[in-house]
Amino acid sequence: MEVLIMLLTIFVLAILVGFEVITKVPPTLHTPLMSGSNAISGIAIVGALLAAGTIGPAYPTAAKVLGTIALVFATVNVVGGFLVTDRMLRMFRKR
Amino acid sequence: MDAQHLVNLAYLVAAVLFIFDLKWMAHPRTAVRGNRAGALGMLIAVIATLCSPAFQEYSTAGIGWTYILIGLGVGAAIGAFAALRIKMTSMPELVGLFNGFGGAASILVAAAAIMAAVSSDYFTLRQGPLAADDEARILQMQIATVVTALIGSVTLFGSFVAFGKLAEFLAVKWKLHTWQKLVKYGFMAAVIGGGVAYVATFGFGLYTAVVLVSAVLMCVVLNAKSDSFPGLKALKMVSLLGSLLLCVIVVLHADMREDVLVTIGKPPLIQDFSAFWALVAVAGLLGVCLTFSIGGADMPVVIALLNSYSGLAAAATGFVINNNVLIISGALVGASGIILTNIMCKAMNRSLANVMFAKLGPTSDTPDAEEVYKNVKVTSADEIAMMLETCERVVIVPGYGMAVAQAQHAVRDFASLIHEKYGCEVEYSVHPVAGRMPGHMNVLLAEANVPYEQLKEMDETNGTIEQADMVLVVGANDVVNPVARTDPTSAIAGMPIIDVDRARTVVVIKRSLSPGFAGIPNPLFAMDNALMFFNDGKDAFVQIIEAIKES
């Protein structure tokens, strides 16, 4: 129970920090904000790595396969998201 | 301090970098740095994970690099290819698609985690009865898995529909009514079916009977007409939450029966994941239904909402695998999406429920288009060029039509030409919901090298628009429709608009007099100070540029 409550605390506080930080982003940058935050939501890559990379006879193959597919999706999200955001933001910066 | 502590500290660093990423997004000067900080955070999180002792939980042999390298390699190749090749006009599709991938990754990670946790050998490895802590942990994991499946699947399937609509290969227009019915009855069937399945699995007893009866009751309530008696709406909300809870119970117990939890070492009855996948399917259907009837100008709301869901799904996955960095990052993205959704809804003066479920269209007393457009005046490139000679201040209002016509470069060339030749001050007034996603127009104009300072928000330009000598509206319609201000019965009543009708001259560049997404005529086109230039957005500016050069 303690763990759950601690995690919930972190969750709620992070949402509040998010509200605070993101309200300051001007509408002009909303598209890069979305693609950038999308890249951040690719953090599921952490879980995917663990699921895909764990080995041992006791570890179910199905979990490994699902983990690998998850890893592909999450990596697309992370790599694609950060790259495309960078591409967009550099257009805003020049001149 | 052991290795896991170090890994967790690295996760903390990553989370802090993500927060700075979003903080630095507040200004174009710092935004590039912000995005790179986020990427660095992600790199740190990945490296830390690869050093994590969690890999050793099942075997001390180390890490199975094969799958990891395959996953990372394939993903990185697809991601990089998509990111570098995509056209700026197609950005909404890409973001929509990526939202879906986030949802998919979350579901699969949660599924893999719960599979690993309930695999029989895992329990036999730990002899003896479970401690209370472990039970709480398992319960948390199960609830989080169900939540992940729900949100993640809505995100995944909703995003693919949204992607299909944006990429225009899903142009089917079902009547909204059909979908609502389908959702309603499908949902009912799922709830009752779940209840029956539950009873079938665990036998008829007091507890299971209560579950079944409440399932049926909730369906009846959900199906009742909303105005039957006061308070029914609240009751419906309760029922909806209740049925979600019910599906949690059903799915949980199908996965893991209590007697399995306490009698460790026995062959478990918990290898059955059909309930989990059924839940994913039902939630996916819900996602499809939610997005299917939404189109056109409402798309920004959907994209923002799905963005939020993809974050929340990641956060829920964090609860499944007990991981702080997932929870923090997911919460940040969730918050960001909620804020954007809210901004989009406000910019249309509609509630989220109205955008998702109501049909926007002409009301019975919407004036007839022919009547409204009786006095429309048509202009030409030469005439516009002539008028521009005396203009000091020009405002350009872009809409989705500019993206369709790929006119942003021509617009930009036009703006620099009149600035050089006539000394016009040019600025761009961008409505928050112009385009198919939040900030869509700004990205296109930035691609065409329009300086950031010239990109103004609606409120900024509305204050000074009366001093504008000429406003050029390119590919926008509803967001400049003065009916929003004047007619309280109109479909777009109260929606904040760019008050272009208050400028000295308005030139509307549009291919025809066809209505915008709201389906209502725009009296602006027939106003005394308005001129129509019927043309494709790009050709129009090319012609005007030529006319100016010749004069």
C-alpha cells in the first residue's frame, strides 16, 4: 500500500508541475509541444527494454515477444518524436 | 547503495530533464535546447535501464541483447525515416500516428509485465505464502494493467482512425446516430457479457450474483433517456464509473484467482489472458467509435486529447511496473494534452462533450446562402496589387486551406515583396484552431521562413485590426465568420473569431463560396469592405506577386 500511495503522490505532483510548466507555452509552439511531449511519452521504452531483454527459463517467451514489439513502437515514438520536433523548432529559430 | 538505487537516481535525472524540456518550450529561442534536453533525458533513462539489475530477476545470465537490438534498431530506423521525410503539412498525421504508437507500447509493456508476474515458475521461485506487501503489489499491478489496457487501447485505435481521417483514406461518413447506438448497445453487451462470464467462472454465489445484478442494472440506467427524471445524468455517470470498475473486477479475477495467490507452488489457473485481450478489443472499439464521427475542424481537439491519453497510458504502465520515471513523464504528457484540449475547446466555445458527441451544423434559422451572398464583390490580382500600393499595414489570416494548397511559401514571398516595395508592415493572425492540430499554421509559416515575431495570436491582432489597411484571408472560413459575434442561435455562436470584418479592406482568397466545417454561410464575404478573390491559395499569391512586379 505504501508504495502505491507514494507512486500516486508522484503522479499527482507531476501532473501539477506539468500544468504549471505547459500553460506558459505560446500557441505558436503548440505543434512542437505536442510532438515533443509525444516523444516523452515514449518513456514506455524503459518498460519495453526490461520486458524484451529479460532472459531465463522462467521468463515467458510471450512476454519477451510482446516486449520486443513494444520496444519497436516506443523507439519509433522516441526517435521519431525528438527528431521531428528538433526539425520543426529549428525552423522557428532561424532568422 | 546498490545498483538499483543508482538506476533510480538516473531516472530522477531523466525526469528533471523532461520537465526542463517542457519549460524551455515556452520560447522559440530556448525550445531547441529544451527538446535536446528531453532527448538527453531519454538517453539517460535508456542507458540506466540497460544497466539495471532488474534484468537479473529470472536468470543471472545477463541481458538478452538480441531482442533489444532488434527492437531498438527497427524502431529507430522507422522513427528516423518518418521524422526526416515527413512534409510539414502532414505533421498532424504523424503526430496522430505517434500518439497511437505510444498507446500500443504501453499496452504491450503492461501485458508483458503481468504475464511475467503471473507465470507459474515465477511463483514457485518464491516459496511460501505471499506477504501482505506482495498482495498489495499484485493488486496495484492488476488494476494498473486494466487501466493501461483501457486508456492505451482507446489511444491506439482512436489514433489510427484519426490518422486515417487526416491522411484521407478513411473518408467514410457514418451518421453519428448509428455510432452512438453501436457504442451504447455494444457497451451494454460487453458489461452484461462480463457479468455472465464472471458468474460462469466462479459459480453462483452471493458475491457473483451482486456483480451480475449490478451489471444489468447499470445497463438499464445507461440506456434510459436522460430526461426521464432529475438526477438521472448523475446516476448515469455513476453507472459508467461502476461499469468500468466492474470490468476491472472481471478482468482481474479472470487473470488471477485468490486461491492461486495464497497457495503458491500449485499449478496456477491464471495463464488465461483472454479477458485482458477482450478488454483491449472493447476499449479499442470505443476508441474507434469516439473518433470516427469527428472530422475536419474538430480534429485539433481529438489529436490533443489522444496526446493526453498516450501520456496517461504511459503513467498507468508506470504503476504496473512500479517505475517512477514512467509515472512522471506520463503525467507531464497527460497534463500537456489536457491543457491543449482545453485551449482548443475554449477557442471554439464548445465543451469537450459537444465536440465529441454533438453534430455541428446549420440550425433551422440559418439564413439561406444565396440570400447572404447577394452582394458579393469579386476582385482580381491586378486590383489587389493596386490597392496594396497605399497600404501600410497588412494582416494575413491563414486557415487549413493554406495547408491544402501548400501556399505558405507563396504567402511568404508575397509578404516580403510588399514589405520591400511598398514598406508594408505584415503580420499573421493565427486562430488557435486553424488547421488540423494545435499550432499547425505556425509550423507551416515557420517552414516558409516567416519570422517568429510576425506570428501573432488572435487576441493580439483583434486589438489592432481596425488599423489594418488590408486583411488577406487565405483558406479560412469559420474562424472569421462574424455570425459568431452577432447571431446567438448560430452553430458557432460565441466562438472567439478574428474580427477581420473590422479592417478597412478584407480580401478573401477562396476557391468558391462553399461553407466551412460548420456548414453555415459567412456574411463576411458580402460585406461592403470585403472582396472575394476566387482562386487556389497558392495560385492567388503567385498571381498577385506577378501583378505587383508588373506595376
